[in-house]
Amino acid sequence: MNNQYRLLDCTLRDGGHITGGNYGEKTITGTIEKLVEAKVDIIEVGFMWDTPLSTDYTRFYSMEDVKRILPKNLGDSTISVMVEKPNLLDHIEECDGTIKYVRVIFKRHLLDWACDTARELLKKGYQVSMNPVNCTVYTDEEYINVIKRVNEVHPTVFSIVDTFGNMRLEDFEKRFILVNEHLDKDIQIGIHLHENLGLAFAMAQRAIEKRYPERKYVIDGSLIGMGRDPGNLKIEQIAEYMNYKFDQGYNLPAIYDAISEYIEPLHKKYGWGFKLPYAMSAYYDLHRTYPEFLMNKGDLTMRDIDVILSRVDHSEAEYYNEEYIEKLYQEYKSH
């Protein structure tokens, strides 16, 4: 196996944006078992949460809650959780080797919190990934400053996160090169891609083609791309590619079983995937909830949605403002 790459499956975590974290215990445990059988390197099972919930949810109050849904045999797979809320460290016990990996996701105004949280998690014995969302809202200089702060913390992984799904291949390559130049060489590069423009698989392949021999990588994917609309890189695609390219040894039939038995029924119910309005939001570098708001109105054509999105001011692009988009919608309808 080529140890320069690890695949991380985030179906149960990112897909929780669609299900409210409620999959049902059978789907959660069955999916994890199949991903272990598939030899997926890292399995992200959900978010750390501020209240206890039942085993039907992929939102966990403590690491003991996570352990309740894990199979006895994890094979060579590593279990991961994600932290995005402050004040959860008291709920997170010292690492005992069962859940080894914690990812800290943060918006740019929470950089100080993310650095402090990552340091505490490292002290507790976890491998830590720092994932600043919306990488395209940073100028190069701003992003380099974030990387410098990350180097001071020295986590296991720093992730390039294309939250708006608006990167073209050349945009991704430039950011990929910038990160490699400024990130300490023993920190791995993570890659989390969204399907607004239908380019996630192409960008993942570009990362592999442009890889640096001194660097290790973690590539995120999910079953059928499950995640907040329009979805993520499909892990069945990138796993097959890794087998083709490097004879990586992922068990594709186990991945197909997980899709058929557990995820395809959810796909039929929720229907995530490429949708033109999400591509439009990527064209205009906008938060993904703006097109979602307009689609839910039910009285707009695709051209209408495009016109309204084109009128969103840059100052309102990064963070979703429902009052603002409602005003643009009403103004458009009135004319």
C-alpha cells in the first residue's frame, strides 16, 4: 500500500447536515462495519456535540458515546470525529487509542479558538487536523498567515476546504502549491472538495498528479458524495482511482455494499447531488444557502435565480444573511 495517501470517509459526519445527524443505529453501525471491511483509512463518524443524544445520532457528547457504535474489530481503520463548537473540550476524554483522530473546523474569525483547541487535543494524545472553511475567501497573504499560525500549533494535518465549491482546476492548483510552500513539511495536507461545479474528482486527481514526494495527504470523500447539497467527492470514485493508480487495496465491493444497503435509500429520500443553482452560487462566490433559499421559494425559474444571485453584494457573500436575500427576492418579484 502507498502510505503517502490516506482516504477519509465523512459520510456519517457530513451527511448529518442532511439527516440532522439522525441515521438510525443500524445504518450507523452497518456503514462503519462496511467501511472497515473496505479498508478505508480514516472513518469520520460524526460531530462532538454539546448535549447527549441516542445511538441513532452521529452527534456525540463524549468519546464513550462514540465507542458505543463502533465494531469490536476496526482492522487498520482509524476513527475520527469533528469539533466545530467551542466549550466541548471538557467532554472529550484523553485519547485511549480507540478514537485517534479529531478534526477542528473553523471560520476565519475563530482562528484563535481553533489554535487553542488543537493544542489541547494534541496534549490529550489525539492526532489533529485543522480545517479552515471557505479557503477561497482568503487572499493569498491571509491564507499564508493562517498557515503560519497552524505551523506554530503543529497539528497532524492542515486541510484545504473548498466550502463554496467554486474552485476551478487552476485555482485549486495554485492553492495547493501555496500550501505546500508554506506548511511545515511534516504536516500532512488534507483535501475536502464540494461538487458545486462537478469538479471534485478532477481536482482530487490533480492533487495526486501534482503531489510532492516529501508530503503525506488525506483526501476526504463520502458514499455517493453524501453531504450538504450538492455533496462531496465520491469515495467510491477516488478509492477505485487509488487502486488503479497505486494498487492501493481498497475493497470496492464492501463500499458498494454500504451504498446499496444503507446510503442509496437516503439518497432516494434526500436527493443530494449536482444542482444548477449551487453551481450559480459557485460562479458568484456565494454562501451555498443563498441558492437553497431561492429554490425553496418554488416560484422562480433558473434564470430568475441567476439574476438574484448576481445581485448579492460581495460584503454579504461569505456569511448567509436571510433578511438580505429575502429583500433581494422581494425587490426582484416586485419588478
